[in-house]
Amino acid sequence: MVTQEKSYSWIDYLVHGVYLNLYGLVKYFPPPIGSVLRFVFVKPFIKKMGKARIYEGVTIWFPYNVKIGKNVTINEWVFIDGYGGLIIEDDVRIGHRCSILTSEHMMIKRDIPIHKQDMIKKRVVIKKGAIIGCNVVILKGVTIGEGAVIGAGSIVTKDVEPYSIVQGNPARKICSRANNGF
């Protein structure tokens, strides 16, 4: 479902401002201590969070719309826009410098600057065991299937089937992961 929203509420700004200031204190600390501190500072603000490793430079906007499962790794310099909602299930790995975008501005009215138009937000879901390569961009409304692999540098604009391997701009299915009984 696509929802449109005119602006953020003052409560959103307040909560988000407190979170960003606190998280900013530990955002760039190196691991392993930095990973622990980021987990501790993010957990109270996030909607749901299992055991996750968050490396330095990760930005999470609107964490109260984000759910992160167990055994998740989010590598360096990842940008997460939680405004439209994000679910990251268990055992997911996200490579460095990825962007997960759950919202964008409408561009319908030519007489109003784009940044002043309504927002379109749509949840992103990354299913269990998916691997997101480095420098991947995932756009709003996408579901990454269980066990899928997204190749480095891909731009994901559509849902990805479970256990498939996709690559490119826009990301296209290359093959399925073989089930050799291992």
C-alpha cells in the first residue's frame, strides 16, 4: 500500500532529534566496542531489534519504523531510511555503502518544488538469510526473498524471488541458488 503524507509531526522531529544526537556520539567509533555501543544506543529507539552488529558510519533515519531480526550484520556507511517502514529478518548481511530507501517525494505538481510535495512511503522487507552486496540501492516497496543474493552495485526496483541471484541496474535475475543438499 502506498501512503502519502504531507509533513512530519513535531513528535517525529523531537524523537528523531534526540535519537540522532545520542546516536551521533557513537556512530563513528571503531569495532568491536563501537558495534556494541551503536547497538545499545539504537535499541531503545528501534521498533524491534534482535542481536545485530552495526558497523561505523551507519545511518538509520526514523528507527521507530524499523524492525531488525537476530544475527544481522549492517556494514560500514549503510544508509537506512525507515520512514516508510523496514523489516530486516534474521541472518541478513548488508554490505558497505548500501542505501535502503522507503520513501520519496511526489513529483506530480510542476508549480511546486519537489521537496515541498507530499511524501510517498512504502515498506521494504528483507527476508531471512538474504545477502545484500556492497553499494546496492533498494527502493521503496521492494521485498527481497528469503536467501536471495543481490550483487554489488545493483539497484533493486522490484521484488526479488527467494533464493535467486540478481545483479545490475535495474537488478535482474541471473540465476537461482542451487540446492545441492549442503
